[in-house]
Amino acid sequence: MTDRILRLLRPTVKPLPDAVLDRAYQTAAGTAIQLGDRVREMNRWRDDYAARTGRAA
């Protein structure tokens, strides 16, 4: 989680010349990060549930 926060505070890519496109890019990148976190959380929950119920594949 700390690495993610630091990456958000220190952008590694130069800003795009158009401010509107740059903001749209930053929003899309943030959304992709959030969705990836959500998928990892659901996968962890699914694996833990499978282990608890004895249905591990």
C-alpha cells in the first residue's frame, strides 16, 4: 500500500502537453490501480473462503 501511495505522489511520466488529456490519463491510471486492488482483494477472499470450506481447487 505504501508503494502505491508513493507512486501516486511521484509521477514517473512527464505530464502530457494538453492539460485535459493529462487529467484524463491520470484519472484512468488511478481507476486501473483501484480496480486491480479490488480484483486482488476478491481473489484473496475467494481463496480464503475456499480454504475454510474445504473446496480448494
